[in-house]
Amino acid sequence: MTYLSRIRINPLRAASRTLLSNPRALHAAVMGGLPDHTDEERVLWRLDPDNPHRPHLFVLTRSRPDWTHVVEQVGWPDADGEHAAVRDYAPVLDQLAVGREFAFRLTASPVHNTRTPTKLTPAQAERIAAHAEVGNERPRGFRLGHRTASAQLDWLLGRTSRCGFDIPAVHIEAAAAGPQPHATATAPDCAEPPRRRPDPNPPFEVRITARHRHSFRKHEKGHHVVFHSATFEGRLRITDTELFRTSLLTGIGPSKAYGCGLLTLAPLPESRG
């Protein structure tokens, strides 16, 4: 079984400030809701702060969770409403088919690998020095985060095929014909106005709605964790059902323990009945 949970967070509570500002603390709270968790189970989560007064935490798990502790610590335990909705994910997976289109949201950590970083961090310098001490060559490469919106978009568009989907190009209607030019001796009345050429590189139906730089210590005296994340929203079309199913269940990109990788789907507005 697979379950998708949505948990309401009360941002005004003191404990909420810790969770909302520290992905490591939020990861610990997520794992605390899985009494039967094993190392083999992939857990994905994402914090959606669209409404800063009512942020939502989404979690995808293979075992059925219990979010009582999260609601009691950072939610509205005594208020009306569904504070922690847990839904069977099978109906979503049953809808997957080649050619089907969905609205989507994904918070990911776009990265690239390089052997020659322009500016070494202390951890990278230490790693190079350790290899030099034992006479090894320079490490294979360093994983660096993309920092610009254009590079982050290119990262997503460049990996959709291996994830079982594509993102359609924006459909742009041909520009309406303007006023007809005055007739001349060299331009007969029946001449058509020139048509605009289609854009050879049309934009795609995806946009970045949020970008963040995260910085925190893994433990009180642990190493410093720094990564960049981007939240993508748009339209996708399934091209390979099995690859896409794997992307949904195992996530996309790195930093999954810190709230990246969870791809969620919704019906497209025009398909809602």
C-alpha cells in the first residue's frame, strides 16, 4: 500500500517555527509518524507554504502513518476540520496511462556535477586535501546546486524523458491580422498580410513559483548542509507509465530527506466536471 497525507500546520505555534525553518527537524517529525518504518521504505515529503497562515505538509509513505504527534505539536488539535488527511494512493496510480495529462507540483533540488568548482567550500577543500594526502587523483566530481531560475528550469526539462513524462510547449494562437494596408500598384487588393513565423523555441507549460537556499547543520555538531530548491508548477503529459510511476513513488532529484523530490498531481482545470 501507498498513502498520501496532507497535514495542516499552525505557523503561530512556537514548535512550528522550528519545523518551518529547518528541513532536518521537519524530516525527524515526518519519520516519527511511521511506527513500522524500515530502511527500505522511501519516504517523500514537501512543505507547501502557499498560504503563510495555513501551510500544508504532504507526505508519501508505503506504510500507514499516524500524525497525531504533529497535529498536537504544530497543528490545531482542538479545532474543527480534518487536520491530517491520509488517503490511499492507489486511485491515483490507477489513472496513469500514456498520453494522460495532469497539473503538477514538484519541489526539487536542481544540481549538476563538476570536477572544477569555481569556489571551494571548506568541505570540498578538505575532500581534495584528503585525496592528495594518500596520493589519489582529484575526486570524481562535486555536486553543485543550480542557482539561477533559467538553469533550474533547464535541469527539469532535461530530465523529464527519463522520468516518464514531458512538459508540453505553450500553445500560442496566430496573431490576428492587423489593418489591411492601402492598395498600391504593386500590392493588389487580394494580397494577404505577411504572417508571423512560429517561435522555434516556444516556452513550456511550467513555471517556478518559489526558490530557496537552505542552510543548516545536520546535527548539533555535524557538518553544514547547504542546498538550493525550486518549486515547479505546470502541466505534464505521461510518456512512459512505468517510469512515471517510479518517479511518483521514489521522487525526482536529490535532497529527498529534506523535502525535495515529491511530485504531486491534480486534474487539469478544464477536465474538472
